[in-house]
Amino acid sequence: YSTLLGWVESPGYPKGYLPHTSLNWTRCAPKGQTVSIRLIHLDLENSQDCENDAVKISSNGNLIALLCGERDYEELHETVNPLLFSSPGGCLTLLFHSDYSNTKRHTGFRGFYTLQDFNECEDEEINKCTHFCHNFIGGYRCSCRHGYHLDEDKHTCAGDCGENLSGLKRGQISSPFWPGEYAENANCKYTLSVEDHLQLELHFSEGFDVEQSPEGDCMDELRIETHSETLGPFCGNKPPPPPLLTHSSHVQIHFISDGSGTNKGFNLHFRTRDKVCRPLTSNSNMTLLKQEYHRGESATVTCDLGYVVDSAPGNLSRQYSTTCQSNGVWAPLYACEIVDCGRPNLGHDSILQLVNPEDQNTKYGSQIQFYCTSNFYTLEGHDTSTCKADGEWTLMPKCNEVCGMPETSSTGR
Amino acid sequence: ILGGKAAMLGEIPWQLLITEPNFGAASLISDQWAVTAAHVVNGVAKESIKLYGGLIDTTRTDVSPIPVEKVIVHSSYREALIQTNYNNDIALIKFRSKVKLGPNLLPICLPEVNRGVMEGEQGTASGWGASFQDNKWHRTTDILQHVDIPVMSLTECRKTPRLSNKAMTFTNNMFCAGGKGRDSCKGDSGGPFVSPMLSSGVGPHYLIGIVSWGSPCGKGGATGDKKGYYTKVENYVSWINEIKKNET
């Protein structure tokens, strides 16, 4: 780029150019800069559409000026020169040619070319800064207002937020700038963590206002993650989410906003209370069913019909006794597994066989289908059997011998 | 069989042949059970029984006997030195394993419990027993014979023949059947009497009788009125089913 400064002129300038003369000149700019030409003199033979003698200037192959005739300095300065520059990092090409003759002598052209910085901040196609844009020679950079930080994409300003509040048993959490409008492009993570025997309780304040689309979708959102579930997303402006008993000692609150909107956000206070056990309901129910059980309370778990306790292999009990522990966990705790009748043992050479034995579901409530492998037997009863809750199949069909029916032999001669 | 004709292979696929230790027949009632007359298998060792299925020609030597696992003679059957009472003449034979059914080996249906055996009802008796053919008596026939005969009236059945100068007993567990020159004969014992008769072409056929006893076939000539007595199977269907259930 050291040569990107100097004069470009027609051959023979200023004495005049000869017929059949040409010039092919190109200069390219480094990234973030442009090549420009300032013509100070132009005197060529004039013609319709400059078809005789001409100067053609193009940027990256696109024609930006076609010149001939005589132009005074002012005209060049005001109407021609402002167009003569390349795109940032692009190339500027000047082509000059003269035809076979001139009616009189023409001096030609002369221009000064130079590198210029390109101001990306003024170009909306390039400038993607969400807050401030700063131009410098060869490039630009973004910066943010107070309370924001520049995101990893180097363009987006994201609200500063999030906090690790581990160890605190009570406190407040709110969206950035609460009760003012919350920051755009926020991605906040608040961490709460207390001792294992405690659980966190969250109470939202009035004024909850998180951007929601007219269709009811959450444009911005608040999510609460516990060790076992995710609550939310919450959004909208009324009413706030109800008090949340998380049953968890560890909670993460995520607040995400997009790049637009004017909403207040959220504010909540958190506190702790002793953990309780919740009734087991997955494929089972409990005796003396209550909303919550306290440490030391026992209950009997009864698996739903068709489910059994997986406490020990071969033990098909539907019930077990369990006690609520201080950490809010039942012990012992067994899953209620669906009863599996297994594939019926028909014997390899049995006339009765399963249709598609590999594809048959053998769990509680499912049906398996049978057929007789010999034409000399008929299927008695339905062709299916159902897996019962006791792990047995309902009465299986039988293949009965076809009786009293000799096959009619052919009498054809 | 008197007055009968030769069966074709597959025509009576439930017919089983017993050659040892006594000559007789049986009927296949499932792929693991057969029924016969008690007096054919009573008191014999199961291992000594040679029982064949799927054939009509007794001279075939390429057929293997069906191994017998158990013989169950009806508990009310009584054997005597001079037999005058064939009441409950029925026995079950269980095979060691299931036989492979096919066109020539198929079971006969058992009747309903209270089906009833009607006077004049036509049935078919079959067997390899004695026959009168080509003006000669034969102790047995090589090719299975069958004959269509009507059930006789109770009045006629009660007129039992005297055998060995002893009066023979007729009970409700029997019926008799026969016609002019048509009868089952010695060596047909244990074999089937099925209804409807085979020549009707109507099925399925039911085992309503088991060849049991009768007057000596030769007596009175080959063309006289014949009368054979058959165990009435419908009276034993519950017994058969109970034993099959307990043995499964």
C-alpha cells in the first residue's frame, strides 16, 4: 500500500495525447479503507456517450463514472470527484482510451489518487453496534452504556446482571435497573444454594412485567431451575407468579431479554424453610395422602395396578413402606415398574406360536397374538392374550386338532 | 368287517391299527390320545402294544409304531374268564409324544354328552378284522374295510345273542347296529363307528361307538342278519376329557 498515493494522468499530459492511446490503471485498498481519485484537469475529445475518447472509472468492476469533453475544476470538484472512490478494501480501476483521430489537440486528464479511511460507523450495513460505534483507520469498534457489557459478538450490549448468592438464607433478586425498564439483551443467572435440609421459597413482588407477545408467547423470560425440574418460563404483566416452594436446596434463576421492549422486569425475595417430602405419585399412590410429609413420617406406597416395586429381582410386591428423611427424600425409595409377563413359554415345537415374537410387547395391558402352525389345527378362542397385573397372561388360545374331517382326495382321472 | 369295501388312504384318517399283543383297532381323538375297547388293551404292558397310524395296508413294513406312554382302562370295566358283560368297554391310550397330523392321520370328533344314538341312524364301522371275501373267510384283511350300517332298536339290541351258552348283558352304555350281511367282526374291536356315515359325504364325523362285541360273525353265514354291539361313546366323553385334563 506504500504506492497508494500519487498522480494518474493520460499519456502525453499536458502536451496532449495521441490517437490510439490507452491507459489501464488499478489500485486496491486495504481492509477498512478506500482508494479515491481527485481529478484536477479533464480535457478529452467530446462525443455522444463518450464513444470516441473516454475515461472510465469503476469500483470492483462496477462503472461509477464515464467522462469526456472538458470539465472545469469546480465542476470536477463538486460533481465528479465525490463519486470516485472504491468500496472498503475494494479496487478502483481507471481506463483511458483515445480513438483514431482528433479534430484538435486535447491535453488529457490528471488526477491525484490517495487512500482514505472508510467510516464504518456511518454505514448501516456494516455498523451493528447496539449502543456506541467508534471509527478508526482501517476499522471500527463498539462500546456500551453503563450497566452493560459488550457481548462475545463484539457488537451487542448485554445488560450486566446475575449473582451467586450461595449461602444466603434470605434476600432479594431483581432484574437489572428494577424498578426501571430492564436492560436489553440480558442473560442473567442468579444462583441460590443453602444447606441440604432446607428448601428455598420464592415470593414475587407486585409489578411483575416481563415482555410477552400479543399471542401470549414469552419474548423475554424468567425460568427457575431446581434439582429436579424447571419452572416457567414466566412472562406477562399480571398477576405475578404465585409463591414457589421449590423443594430444593439449590436454585438457579435465569432471566433472558431480547433487544427490544420497555418492561419493568421482576423482583422477588427468597427465604428458606425445612424440607418436606412430597407424596409419590408416579405410577403409585400413598396411604394417608397429604400435600407434604415431615421428617420421620412414614407412609405406605402402593404401586398402581399393573406396576410392581423394583426392590429386588423376583419380588413382585405392589407395596412398600417408606419414611420421609430430613433432606426431603423418601427412604427407601423404589420405582414402580410396569409388570412384564415375558414371552409365554410355548416350546420350540408347539403348534401354537406367537405372531412376530420379536416385536411383541409383553408388558402389562399389552396383547400378544398367536397362530397355529399347522393346517390340521384350529385356533380355539381369541387369537390374542393380554398381560395381566399379576404377571400372567390371560387364558391363552389353544390349537385344537381338526377332527372328523378327512381331506377330500382328488378323484380326477 | 362283513359286507364292506376297501378304504382309500386318507379316507378314515383317525383309524389306528393295533397288531400286538392283541389284534384290534383304535381311534385317534387328538394328537396325543387314542380311544379303544378296554378288552383289547386290558392287562397288557404298554411297551408290548404295537399301534400304527396313517396307513390302510397292514403289510406295509416301513411304518413305525407310535410309542405308548400310558393305557387307562375304564375303572368299571370287568374282565372275566368267560366274558358275559362288556359294560364300560373303553380305554384311553396316551402317546409318548404328539404325533404329526397330516392328511392320513387326523383325529375323529367326540360327540356331545347327551347327543343320543337314534334307531335307524346310519354310521360307518371300519377295521382290519375278519371278512368274507371271494367266498372265503379271512381272519383279517390287509386293506382297511368299512361298512355303512344302521343303529338297531333297543328292543332288538336287548335280544342279546348267547355266547358260550351264557346270557350276554346289554346296558345303557351300549348300542347295537348291523344289517343284512353288514357287520363288524372279530379283529375290528376297538375301532370306530362314526356318524354321519362316510358315504354321505357330510362332515364332520363323530365317534359315536367303539366296536365291542357280538355274535361270532361266521355263525348264520355271511349274508344273514348281523348285529354288533358298540360302546356308546357319548357316555364317556366327560371321563375322557377329565383324564386328558389331568394328564396334561
